[in-house]
Amino acid sequence: MSATKQGSPPPAPKGEVSGAEAIIRFLGDHGADLVFGYPGGAVIPLYDAMFGSNVRHVLCRHEQGAAHAADGFARASGRTGVVFATSGPGATNLVTGLANAHMDSVPLVAITGQVSTTSIGTDSFQEADIYGITIPITKYNYLVKEPGDLLDVLAEAFHLASSGRPGPVLVDVPKDIQVAQIRYHKPSPPAIPGYVPRPQPSADEVAALAEAVHRSMRPVFYVGGGAASTGVHREILKLAEGSDVAVATSLLAKGVFPDAHELSLGLPGMHGAKYANLAINESDLIIGLGVRFDDRVVGDVRRFAPLARIGHVDVDPAEIGKRLSVDLPVTGDLKLVLDMLAKKLKPSGRPEWRARIAELKAAYPLAVPESGPSGKIKPQALVKAVSDATGGEAVTVTDVGQHQMWAAQLIRSVKPRRFLSSGGLGTMGYGLPAAMGAALSEPGVPTVLIAGDGGIQMNIQELATVRENDVPVKIIVSNNGCLGMVRQWQQFFFGRRYSSTVFGYNPDFARIAQAYDIPARRIEDPSGLAEAVSDLVRSDGPGLLDVAVDPEENVLPMIPAGKGQTDFFGEG
Amino acid sequence: MKKIISVLVRNRPGVLSHVAGLVTRRGYNVESIAAGPTENHEITRITLVVKGEEPVLDQVTKQIRKLIDVIKVEPIPHEAAMTGELALITVSFTPEKKSEIMNIIGLLGLAIKHIERDSATVMIAGSAQSIDTAINGLSPFHIKAMARTGLVALPLLENWSPA
Ligand SMILES: Cc1ncc(C[n+]2csc(CCOP(=O)(O)OP(=O)(O)O)c2C)c(N)n1
Ligand SMILES: [Mg+2]
């Protein structure tokens, strides 16, 4: 047997690199120098190329964790998150993370290994058709079949992920493509016929919108994730203040408009404040800005805002008219539209509307209940303590459930990209990895996670990643001993039959954290709450606080699914 | 209500999965889907016939337009469409019925592609309606197998005629 067949591969011709090296070089050249992932057989060449490169890899403990971490990184920073996984089970473990990012329009690029092109379709070891599997949950996806296509595909993938309405893009790279020799080149600028990432708004449509605002007595902006991702919070603040427009923010837009602002309505919909839904009900003009009018906000499209004309601005024309019919549609990039609108709008005060909003807010405040004789910490008080301790400045990440809705109601956000939550998919297990990704996106910004005792266990393995990388995430477990949100629905709508929602056993979360060498404690007494939370927030490095909260609390107000804006549960 | 939607797409592997997947995923009611090359070898034309109410059809068009590989979506109103479809139909018969069936095939103007002692395969190309007529005409006999391509369409151009 000749020696050359066994040793290291022959040196590549000058100017050529392996596909794997090309990927790593591309990432470095494009500022994507932090990657979350998990290795395996089909990506060994990729990991080999990364070894010693200037791309930093954070080894998560599950591919789902890696995907959510990249998602949290992207939401907090506005940059595209990158995740690596191997073929087969590695790739399928990304599915929930991709679906989550797709629902919430988060820019991600997932690079997966695949079996060699010659083996595709033969059910070879760890082969899964991740291209086929992810068609419905990505903005776009690729299976690279020619080494020569690789760099152009990567350039297109990053372009698609971050432009227009952002979203996840998956690039499946067979192993033989990773080892093939290619010439490294600057990829040609992506040209995708028919893809218009920044549609120019029609001047007439914007003029009609401005005219509608002029004529409106009780205007409301209903702002969504599109406003957060395009960074138009200043534009919105200026327009709202100039024309006395009340502002409701969807879960994904929390922080785009300061929660404490006089004109803020906060979260509308199912668990929104009563004043938010009543204001919408009284409004004569609702303008959606980069928002989906989704069913958790607009339960019954026929009875939504009966007095209002509906305006809708979105970069994605398919969103306009998807759920409810729109009187004033504007397709276009939000920033462009708001700039045009600012030129057209003559500022004018609406003191009566301002007064009405103040009145509604005073009449129906979001209350934090007292602990009372039960002596139990109220979960709402826990969330409020977090808000007080951070002043809304921290990146606050939630998991999914009751604690998430209380956080949405009671955290006083002051800036965009500082409240991260799984909205459209409602993915339990999102919080811990996402908080980790967010904390790694910008050193020095305190990051607080509020998770339920159910959801924290869905990606609890990431405590190892947190410890290994010394990620300063402050973890708070809102521990009610149950799957609170589902238990609440069972209480309200299924005759208190608590089928499989009350845990008969829960581990000691503080001791779990300690086993990962993360400082942790548990509290049960309301009197120590504020101090414990503030100590945690001010501590260095990661930490966990397990807070025993009252299991009987429900998220209120509540509009049952499918109901109108004033159908508050428990009334009439 | 029925609508013809003509979709021009980048000719990429997987593009049909993207379009077909979207249609099923969003629960649209598709009567037929036909794909084939165009005058430009980089572009494929997919013709969909979709059933539904106007707002749904509007959504179908918008959602398809959103697909990255889609270059252009043209809803073609029936009155402004040139349409065509092709079908192959195999009928079986007993020897006594042979002349009767040949007679009908002749009357319907169908082209015989293949013939056996007890079966014949005919081809018809034309409007969806003419194909339905042929099927109706043959239905008293035993239709053993049938393949239809689904409708293809082009918009009627004002100053163009096939003369
Ligand atoms: C992956 C996943 N599985 C199931 C659900 C359904 N679900 C929604 S909220 C919830 C309860 C969450 O319980 P916990 O994490 O303890 O939070 P709590 O509601 O008690 O605050 C469940 C099971 C979900 N959203 N995500
Ligand atoms: Mg719980």
C-alpha cells in the first residue's frame, strides 16, 4: 500500500481550499464569528476546518439548545445567528429551533452536514432528508450538490436570512462537498429574480394612511416584531407623540415603545391589559406596523375594533389581508413607510384621547396581588421584582407559560431587543438557551431568564454550556409545581380536571444548578423576594434562583381563544 | 370559484416541493398542478388550478409569490386564458363491442395510440371540457386507466394569434 494513500491528504493546489475551509473562511469574512453547534460524523471536516480558526464555536449540549441560542443571539443583537449540526439526528434536533425562528421571523443560518452526495437516497447511516423536512419551517433551504455552488449558496443564504422579512435558512452540505477542493472567491452578490427585500411603498398608500390619521380622533398603532427587527422605535415614538397615537406592542415588539409611556397600551389580546383591549375597541383607526394580527391578539376577526378603519403596513404583502380585511394597506419596508409618513403627517394633539387612555389605565390597572395570609410568593410579584431590579435595562428572556405572560404584562421595558420570548410557536425550552445566546451577543449586558419549572427542564442540559463558557445568565425559576398555563385552561374550561399538569415530583433546581457549579438558592418567603432577586441580578457570572410561587394564581385578564376584544373571562 | 394561477419559477431542484408543499400546508384546494419547461431553460412554468373563495385565492397568490424561487405569479382569468390539457385513456371491451367503440372513438375524433384485441388507448388534447366530453362518451364502456396532465395555460395576448 502506498504511503500517500494513508497519511494526510495531498496539499491542495495553490488558491484552493476544502469546502469546509471555505465555509469557515466565509463566516469569518462576513462577521459571523460566533457559532453555536454540536459535532458529529458528517461535519467532522467542518469542525476540523474551524479548529484554530477565528470563528468561535460554542458547544451546546443539544442541537435544539444550539438553535435557540443562535436565535437569542440574533434577537438581542440584530445579527444573523449561525448554528451547526451533523446529519440525521443532529439535523432533526434543529427542527423545533428552526420552526420557532420561522414563526418569529428571526434571521438564522443553519449549516448541517449530510451524507455524501453519492449516498443520498440510500438510507445510509445518519441520513435524514433535512432539506425536505425543513421546507415548511424555513424561509428557504439548500442542499449543496456541487462544490462550485457552495460559496454562492452561503452568500445567498445570509442575504435571505437577514433581508426583507427575516427568517431561518438551512444549508445542507454533504460530506464530499466539505472535502472537495474549491477556489475560494468572493461570492457574486446575490441576485434572486422576483425577490424584493425592500419594497418601495406607494406614495398614494402612505398618503391615504396619513389622511386617515388626520381624520382620526382615537388612533392606535399596533406594533409588531417587524418594528423591533427594523429598529424603528425612534420613528414610532416621534409619530405617536406628535399625533397622540396610542401604541400597543405585540409580544415580539415589547420594548419598541416604552411601557411606562403615557401613550403605551402594552400588550393587547388574550392576556393584554384590559385598558389595551378597551382602547382598541373604542379606537377609530388601528394601524398595524410590522405585525400579524395573530389569533392570540385578534381572537375574533369579525368583532375586532368595530369602530375602526384598519391600516396595515408590512414588508410581506402576504400578511396584509391574511386574517382580517384591511382598509388601508401599505406594502413596504417599515422604515421607508414611517419616514414618508412623518413627512406627510401634520402633528396635532388629541387631548381627549390622551385623557381617555389615562382614564382607562387608572380604572383597570394591571394589579400585582398581595401575598396575603397564604404567605406564598405571588408569581406576579416575582416578575415585578425582576423589573424593579433591572430597571428594564437587562435583556429579559422568558420561557413559555404563565410566567411568560406575567412578564409580558409587568416587566417595564424601555428599549427594543431587550425582551425575548418565543411568540408564534410558544416553544417551551426556548428560554435558557436563548438567554445564553443573548448574553453571548453583547458582553456586559445583564441577562435575566424567567422560566417555569416545566420549561426549564426542557433544555436544562444547557447549564453545562452556561458554566463552561461562564455566561452571566441570571436564571429565575418561577416554580409553581405545575404546568401552570395548561392547568389554568383546565381550571377555566375543563372543570378543574387537572389531567397531567400538576407535578407529583420536581427536582431541587438549586441543587441541580449547584451540580453544574452554578451558584443557586431557593426562596419561599415573600419578605426575602426583592433582595434575593436584586442580589442575583447584581451577582457576577451565572446564578439560579428557585422561587416557590403560589400555584393557584391565574393569568388575568383573559380573553378566551376565538373571542372578541371585550369578552373578558369571568365577566358576564 | 376556480382560478388559474400561472407561476414562473427558477428551475431548481426542490422547487416543485416548495410550491406543492405550500399549497397543501396552507390547506388550499388544488384541482391540478402541471409543470414544464419554458422558452428559457432556467425557468419552469407551473400551472395551478385552484378552487376557493376570492380572499383565499388572493392569499394563495400572495403566499406563492413569497416563495424565494418564484419569479412571477400571474392569476389568469378564464376568459383571458388559452388553456389546454392532454389525456390518455385506455378502454377495454369484448370483441362484440369493438366496432361500436371504434365508431365512438371516430365520432369523438380521438387519436388511437395503441390497440389490442380487447382494449384500446386513445389520446386527446384540447380544452378541459373536450376531455370531459371524451371521457363521458367512453364511460359506457370500461375505462381501464386514465392519465391527465392537468391544465396548462397562457394569457391571451392582444396582438397575437396562432394563425
Ligand atoms: C414544547 C412545548 N410543549 C408543550 C407546550 C404546551 N404548554 C404551554 S404552557 C405549558 C406549561 C408550562 O409550564 P411551566 O414551564 O411550569 O410554566 P408556568 O405556566 O407554570 O409558568 C405547556 C405544557 C408548549 N408550549 N411547548
Ligand atoms: Mg410551572
